[in-house]
Amino acid sequence: MHIDEVTIKDYRNYEKMNLQFENKVNVIIGENAQGKTNLMEAIYVLAMAKSHRTSRDKELIRWDQPFAKVEGHLTNRNGPLHMEVVFSNKGKKVKLNHLEKKRLSEYIGACNIVMFAPEDLNLVKGSPQVRRRFLDMEMGQIHSVYLYYLSQYYKVLKQRNQWLKDVQQKKLEYNDTMLSVMTEQLIQSAVQVLEKRYVFIDKLQSWAETIHRDISRGKEKLQINYVPSSNVSEDMDLSTMVKTLEEVYSSKKEREIQRGTTLAGPHRDDIQFLVNDRDIQMYGSQGQQRTTALSLKLAEIELIHEKVGEFPILLLDDVLSELDDHRQSHLLNTIQGKVQTFVTTTSVDGINHETLRQADMYVVNDGNIEVKK
């Protein structure tokens, strides 16, 4: 899978731009605030129909313009593919091969992408929300049915939370039947989300454990655990999960009414990382945390390849400078010759690797890009 051409119109600081890429490593060089990350974001948006930096789509539209558009010509195992995302004040539209898709789940997954940016180093030591977002973004690419159940879950969760808040604030009278109906709807989506998360974590663990051991030269063993906010467990079937969640919400009903919010479910779950049986979120060194983050990203690449039959596109946004020589080399050795990669950096000085010596170079200056091949 690789991107052959990207066209951007009125996106961030780009008025209009068209670039062709080879199926290799493409290095985008420039000083800060010139548009390197905006270009990477546009490629990410092309695949995921949303930014990794903001939840406000309007921020992607260039100042005083009615819309922003990102188009791409790709090649995957099925042949050529045209993708298009348009953002406007009326919302966003996505097209595959010039046909509009009403559901994002019909669009996402056509182009698989893995992004590794400095903020991803917070994947281990950051908030549970960061780790849940990691799960949802990566799973959504390879499991369209997961996206469906996740969106259903959050739709009901929003309604349930609003109802609980209104009851708490005495805007509504408490109605046990109403709460029971919403809770049952929430549970039906929750168990589907939970089951698929457990399967994904198992797959991720199998790849990341081996990669982490290699990077640490055999000194460290990585274990990834899913940490639910309820009493569900991996060995439960769906019907047992349903009964367990029914008991959980029943026991928390009074507290949820007092607090005005839903206190358990996939939206409050977390992931735990153990290295040599120690929780590295609390006790790990910065080196261990960075090795774990790198292992997860490289595991994603292998997992997607296993699932869809080809390697995803890799975006390395200003992350090489954050890694020491050993981790840099491991990363570049892994992708060499098999993954189309986009790298942003202020300079390639000090990065001595064959992969970068063979790369195409693009220089960014104030929203303009000069190709140096």
C-alpha cells in the first residue's frame, strides 16, 4: 500500500499543493511552523477522515476560505484507489473512487496508516484517554464493525449522561424504566466493544512482546493488559459480560444519579504496560517508556499487515530526534524496503542510516514545498 499523489487545497497554511511520492522513504525537511506537520496531518486525514491533532474540523480550513480538501491517489493490493475528504461549515464529505460514502465506516480502512509523533511517547505515561484513543483509532482501521459498535456506544452514552445530569440537577423526574432502557442499550454495544478490544490487545501483545525484546537486546519482557472499569474479563462470553455489566450498573445506580454521569464502561477503561512485571507507567524509566511506545507502533505495522495482507503507510512526525541511535536504527531497519514512510525533521544531520540516504527529500518553507530528489 502506498500513496502516489496528494493534492491539498485551502488546508491549514496551504493554499494549493500537489505532490507525487515514490513507494519508499520520503523526508520532509523544514524549520518549525513552516507546514511540515500540516502536510503529515493532511495525509493522516486522507486515511482517517479526522485529524490526530484536533477534534474541531473547522480548524483545518485555511483562514477565510469556505472549505478544505485533501485528495489522494493510492495503490493497494486491489489496484489504484482515489480518496477524497472535504471539510466545510456544513460538515465533511468523504469519497472513494469518486463515490460519496455516507458512513465513515465505509471509508476508513481503505488506506491503513500508522503515525508516530512525539506525543505518542505519552502513550505509556499519559492519561487513560490517550490510550483509549490509540485503541479506537487503530482498531477502527481494520475492524469496520468495531467502529459501528463504538459509535453506537458513544451515542447512547451521551444520551444517558445528559439524562443523568438532568435528573441530578432536578430538570427531570427520575424514571426507572427510562434508565433501564438506556442502560440495556449501552450494555449491548459495550460488550461488543469490550470483546473486540480484548482480541486486539492479545494480537498486539504477541507482536509487541517480540519487538520489545529485540530492542532491549533480550533484557526486557513487555506485557500489555486491558484494565476494565467494570468486573468483566477476557475469558467471559458475551452473555456473561452482559449479566456482569447489568450487575455493575445496578450497583452504581445511586452514585451515577448523584454524580450525574456514567461511572463504568469502555469509555473509562485503560491499558496497563508491564516490563519485567513492573508497571512502567508508574515505575519505568523514560528509556523503558520510549521503547514500549516504539514497540507498540512497530507492532501496529505488523498487525495491520497480518490482518489486511499488506503493510500500512507510516508517518514519522518529528520523532527521530526524540529517539536515541539504537532505537532510531531499530525503527529504520524495520521499515527499510517494505513500508512507504513519510518523515518530518528539521535536519537529517546526525541520522546516519542507509534508509535516509536513499530517501527522496522535500523542503518546506512557509507553506511551499520544493522537491529535492
